[in-house]
Amino acid sequence: MVILCKNDIHMYTIKQLDAFSDWLNGLREHKTRLRLARRLEKTSRGLLGDVKCVGEGVYEMREHFGAGWRMYYTQRGDAVIVMLGGGDKSSQSEDIKVALQRVKLLRD
């Protein structure tokens, strides 16, 4: 992907940890997988949407449908987003802990 900056909208390269890909591909509902994949595609075009920092450089993408889906990421430089993991509202606390552990491993 070519990284461009136009009108203050950044293009991002999205990288997925294997754990994130396994989680996303393992979701039972096809419509949920498609909707979350669409969110990642929008993110690659610079449209981050509803995002909240959860600490230590980890962010939570929030999707307000179904079980209240969450996807966790960290940013590397100005153009790379690394997807760390995901879950729903019911597992949010544990998912955040796991994402924080994974971002520490990326630093090592």
C-alpha cells in the first residue's frame, strides 16, 4: 500500500498479529466478521471512528452493535497500525490486559 497524506487524512498500513487474525476469523457470525473487516478497511483510509486510549499506547476501536465489539491496536510511526486483539463488551477487561501484554512484547 502506498502511504499518502491528503487533506490531513492519513493512510495507514494495517498489520495483524496472528492472535488478532485468529480471533477475527474465528467469529461465528459472518456478518460480524464482515462488519469488523469493513471497519479495518476504513481505518486504513484514515477513518479511525470511535477510538479510546486504554493506556500504554494501546487503543480500543469500539463498535456499537451486537455484543459491543472491541478491537485493540497500537500505532507504529505515522503510518502503521498493529492490531493486537479483539473481543466484546463482556470480555473487555481481560481483552485490555492481553492487548497491553502484547504491546509490551512488540517493544522487546
